[in-house]
Amino acid sequence: MNQYLEAAIKAARAAGELVRENFGRPLKVDAEEAHDIKLELDVRSQELITKLLLENFPNHSILGEEGSAENTSTEFEWVIDPIDGTVNYFYGIPHFCISIALRQKGEIIVGVIFDPMRDELWHAERGGKAYLNDRVIGVSQSTDVSQSVVSIGMSKTLAEVEVALSIFQDLLVRARKCRMMGSAALDLAYVATGRFDAYIERSVNWWDIAAGVLLVNCAGGESAIAPSAVQKGKLSVLAWNGKIDRNQLTKVYP
Ligand code: LIP
């Protein structure tokens, strides 16, 4: 196991313990919008992850949901979502995770996702296999959308909601089932594990998906990422088992 992966796992587990022990307790809300919530615990979790990573790699850059620290002299950048599924967490829904990825010259080389409530830790290194709790995992074998369970993410602006609803409505009749779970990182981990056959979201951030897309690719699946058509600066992502024809999953690429 390389030093970067080892550090990412240690940081994810430490942040997961912090988040798990505060689950269900009164939480300080830093910001509350129509479709989103920012918790003080998000910040504490990212501070803990950042501290642990920079102890080992003081010159690395950080890109996180709760703030970034760019160092132009390095080719390494940690991409961190300190609580992915914050709204679930706030409402006491035990479906959230810690997501940590490392990019070298922009390419994702390490990915770790940790669900502290189920004690499920996924990891992968570029070019290697994908693992759940140290056991090799793989994507599902479904070959037709009618056999598939597809998770669709929906973010915060009306434009994003309208696009996501059109995807949801289209797939509701063609897929076996559709799901909307509130955590992009866990959606991707579930595709890598064969629990979902595909995941689609039209407007997410790198920190939501960086670790998860590496997991999917290392688990034998495929992923397509493009600039979001509904929100500038965001990403559109399609990740699937690589066996269903991509055109069956979404008529609007990606
Ligand atoms: C969430 C994503 C989810 C998206 C939500 C939110 P957060 O991340 O995981 O896929 O639909 O709007 O962005 O904010 O909970 O870290």
C-alpha cells in the first residue's frame, strides 16, 4: 500500500470517527439555504483530514468543500469532501461518508470513501483493483437498463432540479428501479460494488466524485465527466458498470 493511500485511509477513519460520534447530537449550522445545509462539523472534519494529510505531505495542495489551500509548486492535490451527504447527516439519516482522493498532475491516483455508520471503507489506486474492507469488488453484470438500478443525484438550483427530474422521469419507466440517496460518493462506491448499475448527476463538485470515479474505473466500470450544462464551474457525471450501453442510460450526454 503506498504512502498516499495509507495516509488517506488513516485520515478518512479519523474523520469518520469524529462524524460518527457526533451523529444524532445537536449540531451547529453555519449556513442554511433552500436545498442545502452547511454544518460546523463539516469544517471540523475537513480541518482534521487536512491536518493529518499535511503532517505527512506539508507541501501538497488541498481542494475541499470547506476550503482550499493551493500550492503551485507541487503536482499533488488532495480532494476532500469531509461529509458527503451533509443533509442526510443533519436529518439523522445514516447515509453519508468521508471522501478523499489524491490527484497528481490532475489525474486521480488514490481514492478512499468511508461510511462510518456501516464501517465500510472503499479504496483504490490508479491501475489497481477496487476494494471494500480489503476485499476485491467489481461492478454488476447487468447488460440492459431494464435490469438496472440507477441512482440519480439532484442538487440545489431549480435548473439542476429540472434537468435531474427529466432524467428521473425518463429512467423511472425504463430502469428496474431508480434511487435518489443524497450522497454522490456513496452512489459511486455502490456502483463499484455492484449495488447500483449506474449513477447520474448533472451538477456536482470534484470533491463529491473524485474518489468514487476512481473506484468505479478500478472495479471494471466506466465513468464520463464533463463540464455541467446547468451550472458553471460544476461537473456532470455518468458512472456505470460498463456493460449496459451508455445510450440506454441517458439520452443527454454525458
Ligand atoms: C451532496 C452530493 C449529492 C448532491 C447534493 C450534495 P454534500 O454533497 O453528494 O450527490 O446531490 O446536492 O451536493 O453537499 O452533502 O457534501
